[in-house]
Amino acid sequence: MGANQTTLAAMRQALDAHVAGQLPVGELIAQWRASAASLTLPPVFGQAMEELLRRMEMSAVFAQDSCSFSSTAVTDQLGKWLEKAGKA
């Protein structure tokens, strides 16, 4: 397993733990940002990930009702990001 694959697997574990209610959103975001620094991916991946993490932060700060997107939708998008990053 290459370096990217190992890091992406750790990011997947963090996302799965968050979805299962075992990892608070702040810890998920911190882990993803720390992990992303070691990835070797085209810049567009970092930009997309950062946008998704910002949305997740906003959905955590604001009540679900006042936010234009749900945290569930963002976690789904993070899962798709992981799939695409794994193929890059």
C-alpha cells in the first residue's frame, strides 16, 4: 500500500468513526487537515477537500435548520472525495 493509500485509509477510518458518532466533527476536521499535508495529489483535491471541511465546520456551528447543506450530505461528499483521491 502506497503512502497516499495509507493516509487515505486513515482518513476513511476517521470519517467512518464520525458517521458512527464516535468522533466529534472538530476532531474529524483536524485529523483530515493534518493527514492531507502528507498526500501527494493534484492541487484541485486539496481545494475540494478544504471546501468540504469548511462546509462541515459551518454545519456544526449553525443549527441544521439554518444551514443550506446538511452534515450528512457533506460526509457523503467526503466519502466520494476519498474514492476519487484513491484513484488519482
